[in-house]
Amino acid sequence: MKREELLARLMAQAASEGGELVTLRAIVEETSELTADRVLARLGMSDARAQKDLGELRELLRAWRDAKASAWKAFVGWAVRAVLALLLIGIAVRLGAGDLLQ
């Protein structure tokens, strides 16, 4: 039985019996699952490969985040080294190391 048919039967049952709590919960559950199936179908994620595709996308996103974090750490490391080198050059000039080179 398809979800649409089951939902139609539950709606008919609720209409005839006055809508008991169990019937209403079943209607909500079936409606939710039917809606989720439709959304996945519209997104093109209803086939058998969808789970694998999502896994690959998550892996790709994780790799991108790792690469971005590594690049940021490398940039900060180089910036700190450059600042320290400039500081040492400034100290050397201030102490007269330029006179020693002449």
C-alpha cells in the first residue's frame, strides 16, 4: 500500500470515527513521512545513491574546513615570524649594528 493510500484511509477513518488520538497520530506520522519523501524527490535525493552522495559531500566539506584551518595557521605562523624578524632588525639598527657592517 502506498503512503498516499494509507493516508487517505486514515483520514477516512478519522472522519468516520471522530478522530481518536491514535488515528490522529498515525495521520501526522504518515503525512510527515510523505512530505519528507516528496522533499527528497524534489531535491533529487530520493535514489539509492543519495546517502553515498551525502557522505561524500560531508567528507569534502570536512576536507575543505581542514584545509582552510591549515592555511590560516600557516598564515598566522608566517605573520608572527615576519613581525619577529622586523622587531629583531629594528633592535639591531637601534643598537648600532649598521655601523658594524660598514
